[in-house]
Amino acid sequence: MAAVTPHRRWFLSDHPAPWLLPLVAILVVFAIYPLIYNVWLSFHEYASFRRRVEYVGWANWIQLFNDPRMWSSLTVTFIYFFAALALQLVLGMALALLLDADEPGFGLLRGLLTLTLVIPPAVTGMMFLLMEDPQFGVLSWLLNAVGLLTPATPILATPSLALAGVLLADVWQWTPFMVLIFLAGLRGLPPEPYEAAMLDGASWWTVFTRITLPMMAKVIAVAVLIRGIDLFRVFDYIFVMTSGGPGEATYTLSLYAWQQTFSFIKWGYGATLSLLMLVIVLVMANLFIWLAKVRW
Amino acid sequence: MRWSRSTSVLRQIAAWLAVGVFFFPIFFWVTTAFKPAYEIFNQPPSVWTFDVTLRNFEEVFGISLGFLRQQEVLPGGGNFYMAPRLLDSLIVGLFSTALAVAVATLAAYALSRMAFRGRHHFVNWVLSTRMMPPVAVAIPMFFIFRDTGLMDTHLGLILVHALMNLPLAVLLMKSFFDDIPAEIDESALIDGASRWLIFRRIVLPMAKGGIAATAVLCFIFSWTEFLFALTLTQTSLKTVPVVSSTFVTSTGTAWGNMAALGAVAMVPAFIFILLVQRHLVRGLTLGSLKQ
Amino acid sequence: MRDHDRKLFLASLTDRYVKRQIDRRSFLRSAGQLGLGLGAFGLGVTRPFGGHFTPVAHAQDLRPDPDVLAWVREVSKPFAGTTLKLATESTPPSNALNSQLKQYFEEASGIKVEIEVLPLEQVLQKLTLDIASQLGTYDLYYIDQSWAASVSRDVFDPREQYAAKPDLAMPNWNIDDFLPALVDGICVYEDRWVGVPYDIPIFIMMYRRDIYEQLGMSAPTTFEEYLRQAQRISAETDLYGATGQMKSGHYSLECDWTAWLWGHGGSIFNADRKFSGNDELGLEAMAYWDQLYKTMPPGVTTWTWDGQGQSIAQGVAATMMSWGEFFPYFDDPSATKVSGLMEAVRCPAPVRSLRTVEETGFGEIPGVGHQGGSSLAVSMNSKAPDAAWIFMQWVTCQDTQVLITTLGGGTGPTRNSVYDDPRVIANNRVGPGTTRHLNVVRETIAKDMGSEPDLPEWAELSNDTIPVRLGKYFAGDYGSAKEAMDDIAKAVDGIVRS
């Protein structure tokens, strides 16, 4: 082995520390510190009259569990989360299967599909707000024309439809992301099982459920994890399109936390809501990682 | 699987239709950029035919598109002059991507090649830093930035966007490294090369495509991020998503101008996506296919 | 109608007018319907938003007074090189200031002015964060009247500034020129002035003259008449009789509500500082609103002022009792289909006599003309309060406000003298940036103005508590208006007490 200068010894050894150091340093400053800060904040509240943050003990945490707004926004968050995830999974898988071909034109189609990802979600929200406008929107007009919606029904102001109206923007924007992940998975599958199935004359559905799905299980799990983490924090679409309305029909936890923090300067309660969200996601994600046997 | 000719044609049609449905909002948005106000609010909505104007682009980018010019554009632009904001977005996007990819690549190599106790949990921890709601990060960041002078600077936003992208970048890079057989490293180690040398001379060049794919995703997430960019900037820089909201005025929303900025802002990110599409389609499994 | 056809039609119309086949009145009306108001002739296509259309008053008149600039030059000498920051809502005056006028100030003073133009909610966010952190990023605050109470102790009282710094005081700035009603409604909190009135969007009645002529109606004088007219328009024409800004959870919904509430003799708070929107008069107002709501386009519950204005501009609805700020925009033929067709009058008279300020709580002033004005003030956290004070005086002085009014598209001035300025009166014609509604605005401020209560919790009540529940009501989530208002009462009283 060649002689090395002492300061390079660490890079020589198989010790991961120097490799991970920059990552850990950034995460400690920008992720651990905010976490501690939020925990500290959740026991304090900004007293607007005295212009300073004051200790309030467990008040925020007690309020949290007696807050009907929190429970309703938690419900909405979960509905949004599961609906969006399910739709994006199913649609994403269907599209990936459809586009997993090498025939001419499919490369272009895959490229066009990814266009949705480069639009800022805040702008996507505005786009769909315009398209779903009951008076001027192209989408409302289309739905009216085919008779799915009466002109008297404003999508984003009808309690039963508003969430669907917001979900539409989310599903439109992120389904292509799922397609990318699934395509990556499908392209990496070994061809042998398919050849065997062909010889047996298995139907398309059998092939999909017996071969593709089981082999894709891990890919799907990772997709659920990555997308789920972001979905739980959904903010931009709702903020832009409905402000949580009508009433509280689309009012999510992240919007609640945002409003408490920025609109009403209740930093303590905002931090408490954020921590609640963090705890829920942490528990769900870890449970999922354990159940789906994801190993990194 | 072999497809009969008729199913192949059907599949072609279905694929074009499906992508067409997804593409329609973009088509509509881009055409909105070319519409004067009365066309945007036409009833029924004008989809295929409409009067064309370049006015929205002239205002947003402060240029005169000579032969079609309808009115003098103010020097320095009006309120909707956003061209410098594209540059801000580009600076933040490129540098935060570079930082995130550099840090993530180093870490991912170690995570891919070196077995150590708690590696699985370490990756989980890295991933969990993405679970924090942005609101919860924004307030402490605001105070850190106030005290360090990073407020309203490119550097500040670059750091935060890099942080935001690190978890995904680490996972992605790890999966790309996992695709490269570890035997290569091991034989080089036996030949006396150092880890650092192997990383720089052998593994990194082999993972070029993966790095490109990771970089593009990081860039897109930075390019489209709203909340941090809103909270941590004031007047000296603004990114595209933030200025997009300034088209909402007290006497109406300038949809045409907003769409013009949006349409142009799609271009750089989309070019990057197309360039690395091949690698994206390979690597986005995040290592879940390896056994 | 395509542009080409429009031009052809206009040519024949002009021809007939010249040959005396039609009279001047119908010529102008038809031209207006074509989207070519008087002011548009020879001016090309113009727009309201960009803030750089050509106003009718002669361009050379629309420059700052050299005397004023000379003062700025003189007094700013010690502050050259300073940078001032201001975050403001994207309103016509702020846009005019930002894109056209501030350069004159910068040139004369050597002070750089950075104006951050944002939607209203984001301005509130920036402002509260700046105050809470005492960062002093912004030297001047743009303060919506609904936030005045919460920021009152973080800004200088302009009267004190004027007195304390005689060397920086602008000669003839004349603080008494600000309309007293606006000072009272926008600025005064307890015994302090939270800045000076900067702009004033206020509810006036706007209606389609052509539709009213067609149905043989004249502008409504009472609430009852207005409702009947709206119902008739909905029934007998293709248009909707009224429109609204009724997006759930948005401040605009609260604004609409107060107009109907005050107009029925009700108030938000009673003298005991308890919510009183659920009393008998409050419920009467809800019943009225319910009926009027039926004459509005189905989109109103998704619209803020944005969609509301658009519904008039695109010829969907025929009347609107809302922000006068919209009126000049309606007259712009390049953006709307109703140029020259709109008329402005005072809001219809209230159903019964209004409550007095003594009968309400927190300084609430009942009135059918809901004001949504804002003030401009120097932040106490500013690191350059003197330079900011010079800029503030310049922005709010008579000469600058005249320019803001004309260049900013006929927005409502807050100074008495500006309404009488010849440059403002010169724009009193059909066309973009018109000022032909300003007499109505002036009268409304003097006689009809309604103003929201001043209390630190008001930002939360008006942006969340009330409009979220009203939104629920219009989405059908409550059994009755009474149930909804009782629920609001409970929530509001809970927040105010705590």
C-alpha cells in the first residue's frame, strides 16, 4: 500500500465519517436546530402586546387537543392525503404501463408528460383556479357541456366538490412524477418471468397481478414514501385555490399552521401544529418503512 | 411481451390521448400568454382560435417585439417587468443544486459502499428531515438569517433550497452508486488505491448520468419552491413562483402576464429534464430494485 | 368581434355621425359599446394593469412640481445614498408610484426607494414578521385599515414627526387637507394617528347604464329598490342582477357582509363590545343578502374582488356595490367589454337609520360605503426614519397624489384638494384611468362611509373567523342564518375576550 500523508488517512480507511460530515453538518444547522426551536416555541407564545415571546407552559399542547379546528383540519388532511396518494398511484401505474414501450413516439410522450413537474405548484394552483372558475373557466365549461356539472355549481365553493377541485391540480402535477418512478422500475425488471408467462399463455391481467406487481412492490413502496411525505405537507394548491374553503372543507393542517404563524403571529401554537404534523408523518413513515420492509 | 398490430395501434392512440389530457392545461396556459384580456375571459372560453398579442411578453420581459409592437414599453419596465427575476431564480436554482449534489454525492458514496452500524436508521433520519412542515423551518430560518445577515440574499436561499433537496438527493445518488458493482471498488482497493481516488477517478465518472438526473430534480424543486422564497427574501431578489403571485392586484389578476412568465419559466427546467430523461427513468427507483 | 370588424364598424359609425345620420349621444354610446371610449381615439390600445397607459391629461402636466422636487433635493442632502424599503399591496397608486413616479424622487434626493409589490395577504405576513422580529427591514409600512390597531405602536405619529422635525417638514404639506372622515376611519387608533391616509377604495354603486335604460330603470335609491332591480335584471336580461366577492375564508366576504349589515341598521359590535351581527337587524341583513345572492352569478362564492370585478368587466353581471377603485378599469376598452357603459352613484340609502359610533364597539363606524383604505407610516424600527419621513411626505403631498390619481388610473385620492385639481378633472371622460366617478367617491366618503372596528384581534376576525363561517353558511353547512350568526358570535366573543 502506498504511503499516505496523515490527513488523507481517513479517506483511505473505510470510515464513513468524513464522507457524511458535510451532510450531517448542514442537517444539524438547518434541520435539527429548527426542530429544537419549534419544540421550545411550542411552550411559548408571542405576546403581541408586549412584543415578545413569553413562556406559557403546556397551554399550546392542551389547546391543541381541545381545538375543533385542529380535528377538522386533521380529517381533511388525511382525506386529501389518502385520496391524492391513491389516485396518483393508480393513475401513475396505468400511465407507466401504457408508456413503457420503445415504439417511435413514446420517448416524446414521456418527455411531454414531465412538463407538469416544472411548473411551480403555486402557479399550478392559479392555473386550475382559472380553469375551474364557474364563469370563465374552460374546465367548468367542458363539464357543463358534457352534462357532468350544472352551471350553477361552482366547483371550488361546493363543499362536496371543493376538495376534488384542489386534488385535481395535485394529481395533475404529480402523477407524472409517479410515472417516472414506475417507469424506472418497469424498465429494470428482468424479462425471464414474462417470457415464461407468455409460454403459458397467461392473460394480461394475470401477468400484471402475478408478476409485475409483486416485483414492483419495493418500487411502489418507495414511491408511496417519497410522495406521501410531501403530500402530508400540501400547502400551495389550497392556499391559492380555496384558502381552505368553503368553510373548512379544504382546510388542512399545514394551512392552519401557516395562518397561525404568519397571519395571526401565534408562533407558539403554529409551532405546536407543525410538531403535531411532524410526529404524525414520522410515525406513519416509520411504520410504513417497517411494514413494507424497505431497507436502505 | 409481443403485441399484435391492432393492440399496438390502440396502445399508441391511448398513450397519445392520455398524455394529451395531461398536456392540455399546459397548452391552455401557454396560449393564455398570447391572449389579450378579453380573450382570456371569453365565454365560452377560447381554446383554439383567438386574437393573438405579444403584449404580455413585452411587459414581462421589458422588450419590444418590433413589428407587432402595440405600445411603447417603459424603459426599466412597468410593474410586471420580471426578466431579472428569472436570473435570480436561475442563480438560486443552479447553486443550490450544485451544493446539494456535491454534499449528497459524498454522503451517498459512503452509504452505498461502507457498511456501518445504524446505516438504515441514518438514511431514515436523513429522509425524516424532509418531513418537517416548511412553515416550521421558515420561522427559525428567518431569525438565523436575520442574525447572520443572510436575509434577502442569494446565498441564504441557496442554503435553504439545498437543505430541502438533500434527503432526496442522497437517496437518489445512493441508488445510482448501488447500480455500480462494488467489485470495481474492491479490486481497486486491493491495487492500493485510496477510497478518495476510487471515488473521484472510477465511481464518479461512471455515475455521471445519475448525477445529472439528481441535479435536474434538485433544480426543479428549487425552481418551483414558494414558501421559503417568499419568507426569506424581500426586495433584492425574488424567484419566479413568488413574483407570479404579484400579478394578483387589487383590481384584478393579470392572467396573461402571469402566463407569459410561466410559459418562459418552463423552458429551462424542461430542457434539463429532456437532457437527462434517460437517466431519470433508470434511477428513480431509489435503489429499491437491488437485492 | 374581431379587431378588423370593429374598425370597419367604427368607420361607418363615424361616417354616419359626420353625415348627421345619428346624434352625438348615440354615436358615443355605440362607440363605447365597441370598446372605444372617447379617450381611446388615437391612443392605441391601452391597459390598466401595467401602470403605463397614456392618460388624457397632457403628458407634460404629469410631472412632479419643480418646487416640490427642489424641496426634496434640499432637505435630502444629508441622506443621499440611503435605501428605503416599503412593502405594499399591488394597488393602482402603488403601481403608479413604483413604475413611474419614484424615479423623480430618487433622482432629486439621491435616496433609493425599493418598493415590494405583493398581494394583500403577503403584505400582512411581511409586516407582522417585521414588527415581531423588530427587524426594521421596511422603513415604511403600508397599513390596511383592518390592521391599524395591531401596528399602532410600531409607527410614528405623523403629527408628532411634523412638529418634532421642523427642518424636515415639507412646506404646505398641509395635514389638515386629508379628508377628516378618512383620517378617522383609517388612521386614528385610540389617541394616535397610524400614519396618514394613503389610498381609499370605498364601496360605491356601479351599474350598467345601457341595461338600466333598456329596462327603463334609474339608479337605486334604497336597498329594497336595489334588490327588486337586481331581480328584474336577472329575470329579464341575459345578465345577472348583482355580483359579489364571497370567497369563503377571504377578507372580501367580510367586506360584503358589513355593507348589508350596516345598511340594515346593524353593527358588528354593540356598545358592550359583544358581537351583535346575530341580533334582529343582523338577521334581517342576512335575509336581504340571501335574496340578493340569488341574483348573482354562481361563481360569486369562489370570487374575491378579482372575480367580482371581472364579472362586471366581461358583461356577466349588471350592477355591483363594491370598490370604486374598479371604475376606471371598467372604462378601459382594451381590458373590458363595458367601457363607457358603467355609471357610478352613491350606494342606496340604508333601510333604517344607522347605528352611531356610541352604539357600537371598538370605534366601528356603520355606513353603507364600506371603506378599505390604507395608510402609510414610518416604522419605528426603521434605521433611516428621517429619510423615510421625507419620502412619506413627498408621496402623500398634494402634487404627488394628483399624479398618483391620474397615472394610477383614477384611483381615489385621500386629500380634499386633489379632487379639485385641474389635472384630475381633465381625466373626467370615458376611457382608461377615468376620474369621472371621483365626485361620487368624494361624496361617499363624506356621507356614507362605513369603517370597521379597531382592535388588535381584528386582523384575525376579519380574515378568518368571520369569513370562514360566512363561507360555511353560503355552502349550506348551517341550518339557518341565525345558527350561523350565533356561531360567529360565540367564536368572535371567545377571541376578543381571551
